[in-house]
Amino acid sequence: GNSVTQMEGPVTLSEEAFLTINCTYTATGYPSLFWYVQYPGEGLQLLLKATKADDKGSNKGFEATYRKETTSFHLEKGSVQVSDSAVYFCALSSRGSGTYKYIFGTGTRLKVLA
Amino acid sequence: GAVVSQHPSRVICKSGTSVKIECRSLDFQATTMFWYRQFPKKSLMLMATSNEGSKATYEQGVEKDKFLINHASLTLSTLTVTSAHPEDSSFYICSARTDPLGETQYFGPGTRLLVL
């Protein structure tokens, strides 16, 4: 079946450090891929998405490229800020039972220190 | 746009009682909403797909009679945990789509349920 694997957290970085959060997936067909962010006490917010191979999603300085050959969708940011501290979820969307459904990774907690 | 709310944000109840959680799309109509359960340090697990005007579609292993879902309008879906027990304690999150044919989901802030 379809699945998403994320790197274990927590990830602790200093401000302005480079961030990579790894995400790999297993799926039949060509799913769309998403990154969501959950700030403390809030719901999940869509950060970025990519719908086909080689697409690059980007938002707020974060980027992720849909790599079909490595079945990956790693999240990157060149210079993190304290305000980026949150939990990040990778997800894929696949069609089943007539509707698109998400499968989430376990989430990676990021803590950025000033 | 695409704001989803949940109520209550936290609830504590006694074992054996029922608890209702509401999920509302505030600025759009949602023919489809989803209910997830999140365990500590675990990923979100899809419980069911809620369709306006029809029965919900439950994922394998989810008890339909335990988790009752009603999607009576285009902006409201409810999840009722019946005869709750401590093992039902969890974080419940709903989501909705703005486009019935689309993939992107917008999430509510979640409801933390504690059953004593």
C-alpha cells in the first residue's frame, strides 16, 4: 500500500542554518505530494505542494522537488528563523474509493534557536 | 480563505458518555470533509470521509457505531464518539476541500479529547 516516511525528529537548528527534512514515499501511480506545517496550538497549514515529477513547490522560503526516480520530496530552507519552529508533515494524495485521500508521514518537529 | 474551525478545542468527559465534535467550513462550502485521529508522536490516521447528504465512508478498522459522523449541511460535519472510553482519548482533526474534485485539504485546529 501507499506510505510516507519522514525523518525522525526533533531537529534543532540555530537561526539562519540550512534546513533539510527528508520525506520518501511508496505509491502506485503518480500521487500529488504535500508539505503541511503545524505551529503550536494551531491546525495544519498547507506549506507547499507538487503534482507531478520534477515539479518544485515553494512558499515562504521553503522548497521541495518531486523526485520520481528517488521517490522523494525533501523539504529545504536556506535560512531558518525562530518563527519556523513547528511540526512539519509530508503527505501524499492518492485516489481511492472514488475520492482523493491523504496519507501522512509521522511529522518532524523543528526547533530553531536564536 | 479556506478556514476550517472545530469545536470544542478541548473536552474532558467521563467514561461511558458521548461527545460530539463539530467541524465547520467558515468561508466555503465543503461537500467532502475528512476526520483524522492523531496519537502522540504519530501521524494523522484517516478515520472516515464525510459526504454531505450521504453516509460516511469509514476506513478499515474504524468502528462505525463508535464514531458516528453526520454531514448534514455543506458547512458542517459532526463526529460523535459514543460510549467513550479512555482508549478513545486522542487528538481529532477534521479537514475539508474547497474543490469537490480537487486534492488539497484545509485543516481545522483539532479537538483534544480526554476520557477519564
